Amino acid sequence: MKFLWGKRAFSIILSMLLAFAAVSPAFADVWVNGDGTIPDLGSAYAVGGDGSVSQVAGAFAVTGSGMLEQVGSGGGGDPGAGVPAEAPMLGTVNVASATIKVGLRYYYSDARDSSAAYAPLQNVTGSGYQLGYYDNNRNFVAVGSTAETAITVAKDTNVALPSGMLGCFHVLLPATYSSFDDANSAASQYPDGFPAYYNGVYRVLVGTYTSSSDAQAAVSSRGLSGGVDFTASQYCVVVTKTGATKILFEFDCGNTYTLGVLPISNDGKAVTQFGSTTYYGGFEFWRINGQNLTVINVLNIEDYVMGVIASEMSYSWPLEALKAQAVCARTYAAQMIKNSAYYTIGGYDLTADTYCQAYSGASRLGDAIVQAVNGTAGVYATYNGQLIEALYSSADGGGTESNINVNGTDIPYLQGVIDPYEAAVDNINSHSHWSVRYTASSLGSKLGISAVVNIVPTYSPTGNVIQLVVNDNLGRQRTYQKTACRTFLGLDSIHYTVSQQSDGSWIFSGGGWGHSVGMSQYGAYAMASVYNFNYKQIIGFYYTGVCLSTGVYAG
């Protein structure tokens, strides 16, 4: 029912309602809208059975379709979308560590080799670096320091730096020292001397020669009594001043510990630039099997989550969507700590790219991101008291998918849901609608068969393709299942239809972007901005039966 809101209309309506209330003790509150449209109910008023009048934003009403909707849940929303329940806050959950290790440059396979021979660091805010290692509990142990604000870590082999060739042959002096300061003082007696830390012992070395013969010659020509030609183990790394080839420090603890570098700051968080990106926290440098450096950012999980949100969403997105992303990112990362057989060999928990979740350090943070992380600090998504695998993708096109139909494992909280919310922000989602067209022969060529004459898709209850059978004109067949229904042609998602045109060509038309399991990021955007739902409702909608729990950190 629609009403025109004005003094006269209000008077008439109020009189009618009060008269009705007089004969109907069970009279319920009536919602009166200014222009009769549901999206504007937040500015409407309710006239109660006792004659009271109040604004109704935040209340609930049953729509014509029978769905429960929050009154004033945002302009433009579908009134039939309904109100999801919040994921309840329940108890605590054990988390292996509050410190996360992120592979920035790493070797994983020939196709994923971004390891480097050297890595420069620059204080953005800070006053030099502590040098040492991270112990088994991820605590930093300092064994030295430098006041230089721009340093380069390099593997201890002959390396061509921008400043010149860095030689890996050094002369080891015979004395040992009980402290870094003592070793550093002794090394300062030589223009090219430097302290080293080897398995708990401080030493002094001289020179950066590119051959054993040159180093041996220096022993005699420079009168280095007792010195010997020395080359450390395959795990050895050195620290130089950026722009020079003079070594400041050498570190070799074999495969027990690897060099850690922690920026020094006397005022707030230190910020360090590596490459074109800035980072909170410290760094770790591994040489796997004596190869190039794996560069790892070691930092508090909350600082890490900020960097994920900055990459996966944007500081301009609605706060409650950012909070939902924070919980997902934090949970996903914690579930990977000490739990990833893929990355353990490299010393990191996860990578900074989309093989895990994108992470951009401290470079693109905004106040809303900081607020979202602080507002959910220590909160994790759980199922039966355990951290969930908090998968998410950009957009689902109208329905998420059960994990078993994408990745092959039936996970109770990763069940597909029809998504009535995401479409409300199609105008800002460049992947809300997409289509690709192939001729019968070009499609067959891509699939390694002849001209395609028949395609039979199988759909899940949420409208996603979970199997595709393709036949060509020679009777050959290709069958694609699960995630292959998207990747076999590099389609944006599995939420699509297939149709053959009169000329025999094939059109794949759909919406969404990504694997479609778990939370839709654009869906979260819509739920927060259009429907005014909070992050607990967003999490509760996309992850079936989950709770939110406070993390208890073991180390």
C-alpha cells in the first residue's frame, strides 16, 4: 500500500489507524513510507496501536515475497533479498603465531621463480637496522647492527651489483670475538674489513675478491698474518651499503638460521622500501639449496591484513565490507602458518601474489582500512572450533559454489549460496556481465578436437557450470569438471550459459570473476553499501554455519 505523505494525509491516516486500534487490541505497528517505495523506508514513520509515531529505520518488515527485510537497509536494494543472520561470536581459537611470513621474492618452481641475487632495503621511516635471525618462535634475535639507512643483502657469490662486482672470496683472520662490537672494532682497522657471525661465533674478514688466487695473494701482499683464503657455506649472505661494494656484515649459520633484518625505529612503526613497495616489519633472506635469495617480509598479522585489504579491495570501499575482508584475510593467513607443505621449504607461510592472497605491504593504506583491521583485530572465522579455509573471489555472478564442485573436497562451511545482493552494484563491477564467442572450428582447435557441434553443461543448484561435455563433428568428446569448467577456456567464472548461434558459433555468456567459492567481494560491497549489513552478516551469509572467535596465539 502507498501513501502520500503530507499534513492532511497524515491526519487522515492517523485517525483511521487510531480508530482501528480501538477495536483491535492486537493491532501491529504499520510502516508508512514517504513515497511508497521499500528502499526509502529508512525515512518513513510507524504509527503504533497506542498512537505513538516514530521513525522506523533499523526495524524489520515482511515483504510481499515473504522475505524478512531490514527497514531502511539502503536505497536501490532488492526488497526480496532478505536479511542474513550474523555469524555469532563464540569462544576462542588457537592460532599458531601472531607473526606472519610472506614470500615477496621466492623460488617455488621454474614458472614461479622471482628469487634474486641481491635485495636492497631503504629506511622510509627508521634509523638503520638490527642484523640477526628469527628463532623458531619467530622472535627476532639481534647479533649486530648498522646505522646505514640504505643496505643491500646479497648472496655470498660473485654478484654484479649496480655499484660494481661484489666478490665472494675473503681473507679470514684468525681471532674470534665475544661480541659484535668487538669484532666490528677489529674489522675497522682495515679499509675493507668487516665482522661476521658464524654459528654463534664472531669473526673478522678482509676483502671482496672474485677469485681464490686473488684472495690468497692478498694474504702475502698485505701482510695478513695467519689469514687464510676462506669461502663460507652455500647459505652465506652478506650485507653491503647500497651504492657500494664494501661489505658491512656477513652471516652464515648453515641451514639452522638465516639472516634476519629488522629496521630500527624510535618513533612508531618503521617503514622500509623494498623494490617499489613499502613494508612494515622485518625481513628474512633464505638461500634455498645455495641458490638466489628468497626475500620474506616478517610482520604482525594485523599489519599484514592491512596490506591484503589494500590489494584485494580498496580503502574507498564500505567499512563493513572491509571488515569482512579483514576477517577473511586474517583467517586465511592464520590457517597457512606452519601448515603449508607447499611453502615450508622456502621459509614463508604464503606468498604476496594471487597464488595465495594479494599483498601490497604498507603502500596503499587508508584510514578506512586501518579502521576495519582495528575494528576486527584478533577475530577469526571458525567452524567447530577450528580456523576455516576462508576462500573468496571477486564476484560470483549471482551464486557462489560448493567447494566439492570446484576443488573436489566437501567442506561444510563452503557450500554454494544463491546471491541476491551482488547485482545491486553491477554498475561498478566490470565483470558483472561478460561474453566470449568462438567459431565451431576455433573452439575445437583450442580444445584439441575438430569443429564443435554440441555442448552439454551441467548446472549446480546455484546456477554454476560444474560439468561440460563437448562433442566435435568427428564424434570425439571432451569432458570438463569442477574448476576446469572455467579454466579450460580461461573464462572469468563458472556462472555462465552456453548457446549455439545460427552460424554454428558458440557464445559463453555469464557474470562473475574468480573461482566462486566463499565470499564474493563485490557481494560484500553490495551488502554493506546498498543493504547496510554488517561484516558479521556478510560472513554469516557466505560461509555456512561459521562462527567468529577470538584468536589465542601460541607464539
